[in-house]
Amino acid sequence: MLLQLPFQTVTPSLDGEVLHSLARARETFTVTWLEALLPSRSPSGIRRVLERLVTQGVVDEIRIGRAVGYRLNTEHLAAGPIIALARLREAFVERLRGEIETWAEQPECVALFGSGATGEMTEASDIDLFFVRPAHASPEFDDQVHALAATARRWTGNVVNPLILDVDHIHAHGPAEPVLADIAEHGIAVIGDIRALRGAVR
């Protein structure tokens, strides 16, 4: 799946892209605004999708002076599933957090990084997860990380690659490792505070 385009998991169409925009922001959009969000799509295509969704009752058409706006109808029976699908990346992070919080040995920090965090995933992309190993961790800690990676692949369909480092390694080599700078700048926290990592890589 593409974490930044979750509707493509079920419908690789313009309908999904329009619904994703409407469900994420919960605001009133004009066609022009949607064109700016979906620059690869034609205005006529966007209008046709909106007209169909209005007919289905999923989207409300709102007159704003001479302009026409469109907004997700949150009272529609389909609104809940649409919003849930739009939040798949957040749901993925929340599910990861829930699993990790059951571990006896807690990592110092866990973050989603790479294309999954920056919104640049392609169909061939893996999902990258960063783990800071706790001090005096047992061998079972790494086993749990790899077991979680296998489970997360079932959740998403993507290969999940864990990067596991010790705190001492980060402090000693952080400024010299580009991947740590990338995590500190663009990573999405699952467990812990990424701000501490930013200090270590400067």
C-alpha cells in the first residue's frame, strides 16, 4: 500500500484521490482548490467525480456567492469508512504503538522514516522503521522487533525494514550518518521523542 495514498489500496481512481482530499481536511473545497491538490488530474475529471459523489450523497454541494464548494457529508453512512481509509497512515502508527507498548523491554524511540514518512512511496517501496535499543537489552528485544516487522508486512502488504541502533552508537556516529539526519528531520514518532535524536545528530 501507499501510505500517502491509502485509497489506492481499494480503488486506484480519481474518486479515491478526491475523497482522500475531502476526508483529510474536512473543509469546503472549490474545484480550483482540488485542482491545485491534484495537479496531474484534469479539471473536467474532478468535476465529473464531484457530480457523481454529490448524486450519491457522499459529498455536499455548497453555494458560496457565485462559487460552488464541496464538502464531505459526515452524516452519510459511508463517511466513517471513508475517513478511516483516509487515516490509514495514522492507524498504522497507532497499531505499531499499541503492539510495542506490550513489550517488557521498551525502546527508547521508534519512528517511521523514509518514503513512508515523506509521502513519496511508490508501488515498490518498503516501509522503514527506526528503533533505539534500550540500555542492557536482551537478545529477545531484537527478536521482537523482527517479529513486529513481519506482522506489519501483513498489515500493509509492504516489506518492513527495521533499523535498530544503540543510544551510544547514535551519540558517537549520529552527525556522520545521513540516515539519522533524515530520521531526525522527517521521521514520524511512534514511541518517544524525535527531538532528542535531532540534538544527537547535530
